[in-house]
Amino acid sequence: MRPVPPQLLRRLPPQPGYEWHIVGSDLVLTAIGTAIVADILINVLQ
């Protein structure tokens, strides 16, 4: 997992209590406290 660059993060919808990460070519939304995956945007970074 890598952090999302700020210029891309500004384009994503804010999700209080969650954070976006880059995994391969996917964007993954995880809960901050538990790291449970809430959403995956598949192949958005190709």
C-alpha cells in the first residue's frame, strides 16, 4: 500500500474516518481505526 498523492486525493470524495491508499493499479478505501477495506476502485491508475 502506498499513500495517494495530494493532487489525486483532492479529486476523491472525502470519507471521514477512512483513508485512500494505492495498491497496484487500484485505489483502496480503508477504515482508519481497523484497516478494514470499505471500497476498491479497480484499475483506475493504469
